[in-house]
Amino acid sequence: MTQEPPQYVDLEGARLVLSELGVELTPRQMKRAAEKDAHGRRKLPFFIDPIDGTLKIDRADLVRVYAARQREAQEICGWTP
């Protein structure tokens, strides 16, 4: 089984990926999700592109983060598919 190469997206690309999932965020909300908190951690796994210095995230990682949070919510309420 071959793994597909990562597809990196910038802030706007991440916002579009989330909109495909039904999560509508403003550019400001997306920027805040990528900012570091007081402990130096981001809410989402963005990293700084070493070539152009912009924030990037792997498209699949972004989708996995949302799927993991959904599973956690389902487990908390005792819901099973």
C-alpha cells in the first residue's frame, strides 16, 4: 500500500477545506486557530513553510483533527454508529 504525498495548504486553503466539511470560518477565525498560545502551541498543526515563510498544514491532518474531535464527542455522549 502506497501512501499519498502530503498536500499542504495555506490558511485560505485550510479555510476552504473546512468549508467543504461544513465548518464555515472567517479569515480572522482561521488566523486565530493558527496563532500560538501562551505555551507556544497552535490549535491546529500548522507549521512555517521553510521556503516561503507562510503557515501551512497538511490537508489530511486537518481533516483527521476534525474527525478525531467528532469521535471524542461521540464517545463522551455514549453514541455508537
